[in-house]
Amino acid sequence: MIDNDDDAWLEGLAGRLEPAQLEAAPSRQLIFEAAALREFIRRQPAPAVAQVPKSDAEREVALIARARREGLLPPSGDRARVRPPLRRVSLAAAAVLVLAVGVSIWRASLPPTEALRGVDGGTVLLEARDPAALRRQLTEELRAAGITVSGYERLGRLGLDADLPRPLPPKIATILARHHIPIPAEGVLAVEIEALARP
């Protein structure tokens, strides 16, 4: 159904109007103009399609020669320009390797980030460069293993308490061993952390 002039014009251009619809259309003049435009477009000759071969050896040679003239490719037979970037990459890789080894040796010479100081009445005493970070790390690791952990602060030390299941799962034993914490005999873990004494 044609409701307005735009619809009438588009339907006429598309060639979708029947003679009965032309009589009922709101603007027959627009429909006739659209039909005339459609007929004009249909009478236009089809554009010629240029035949391009899939492979044109002469064009390829010309493009390579132009790239050499523009400095995008090295002159033919000159491979010396290609090698320096590879040498630079090799030197850069060697420099990174030397730097990595140096950093590893330097880090090995630093004092440990945490150390077991002892056990006092069932409470494990640790020293760390960053006590808050160590407590946060221990808390996250134990909670990820399903243990409920509560933190506290006493006499300048950061502490945490946790009830461990018995028998102790290997996953939790691994966490304790990684932080040099002995397995508590009663299943109650109490850890206090203070700042690592400077040498």
C-alpha cells in the first residue's frame, strides 16, 4: 500500500506498481517520473570490465625496480643492508640476557624477604621486609585453600590465627613450608610478623 509520495516514487523506481495501483496512487506524476528514470537506467550500456591477468610478470618486475629506486628494497645483489638489523637484534638479546643474569645474582645477594625467628608458646614468629604484605599474602593463600583466617595486631607485630583441619591437607602443608612455618601440633596456627632487622 502506498501511503505517501516517497513510497510512490520508490515503488515506481523499483518497478513494483501494477496499473491498478497507479490509479489509486496519491501522486501519479511522481510515479511516472520514477518509471522514466528506471527505464533510462536500464538502457545504459554495461560498463566494460577490464581483463586483468592473475599474474603479470612485467608488472612485478617494474614494481620491484620502483621499490629499489625509492629505497624500500636494497639494490639487487646487495644483502649487506639486510644483515645489520639482525645483528642489532642479536646484540639486544645478548644485552637482555646479561642484564637478567646480573639481576638474578644481585637478588640472590640480598637478605631474605622473610625468615623464621622462632616459636614462642605455639606462636610462630616471622621477620619480613614488609610484614603487612606477608600477612596479606598468607591470608589470601590460606583462604584460597578453604581456611578461615582472622588477623590482629599486638605489640607492634601483625598476626593471624587459623584453625587447620586434621589431618592437614598437602595443599596447606605446602603453603606453610613455602613460608618456613612449622606445622602446629594442636592444629591451631598462630603467626606473628615483625619488620626484618636491618643487617
